[in-house]
Amino acid sequence: MQISTKFTIAVHIIAAAKYFEGQYRITSKFLAGSIGANPVIIRNIMLQLQDAGIIEVKRGPGGITVTRPLTDITYLDVYKAVETKSDENMFRFHENPNPQCPVGRNIHRALDGSLEEINEKFEHDLAQHNLKEVYDKLEAAKQAV
């Protein structure tokens, strides 16, 4: 399984917004330079984070701000904000297993419970980490240089 780069880009956006708060106007162009991605991609992810209530986007000269303390923003919050189908389980089933085949007829029953358990553990683990951890590691790295 692989999570898209949207998750790490979103974390980067939030961390940079907090890190550079009050020093720079945090815009999609500014963030694109830090992230190394197209500003359009950054704007799309910013909109998803805004829709989730994690950041506030002010048009024009305003830039973005983080709407709540970093300790209150978990990896799960970010994941659910930017992964397009995060309201579903991370495993998607093929839609048309053959009901005439004993494997096709029973594959859902054979997998559903364990895959649901894995998904729950994954979300539980994401919820155990927050953006303050990322910020603190960035600060520590700055001090080490």
C-alpha cells in the first residue's frame, strides 16, 4: 500500500505555515518553492485543508494560517483531509468477483474482517501522531546545523 504524496505535501504546507508565520506571506507560490511542486497542486491541497478546517486561506496578500494548535492536528486529520477516498477503507475491493467460483463467491467474507481490522489499526496509529511532533523535529534540526 502506498499513500499518495498529497499527505506529505499537506504536512509540509502546515509545518511551513507555522514555521514561517509572521516572517513571510505564506502563499501557494511560496510553498511551491519550499515543497518543489507546482503551485496549482499546492493550491488544490490547500483547499482540501481549508475545507477540513485545518488552515484558513486569505485571498490576495493574506496567505494562509493554521487554524488550531499543532497538537490538535493529527496525521489522521491530514490524511482524511487530502486523501480523496479517505472516508472509505484503505483497501478497495474489485467489484465483480465471479459468484460461480468458490473463491470469487467467498473472497469478501474471507478478507473483510482482517482488512477492516488493519484499516482500524492504521487510522489508530495515524491518530497517535500530531503536527507538533513534526514542528519540534524541524526546530531541532535547525538547532543542529
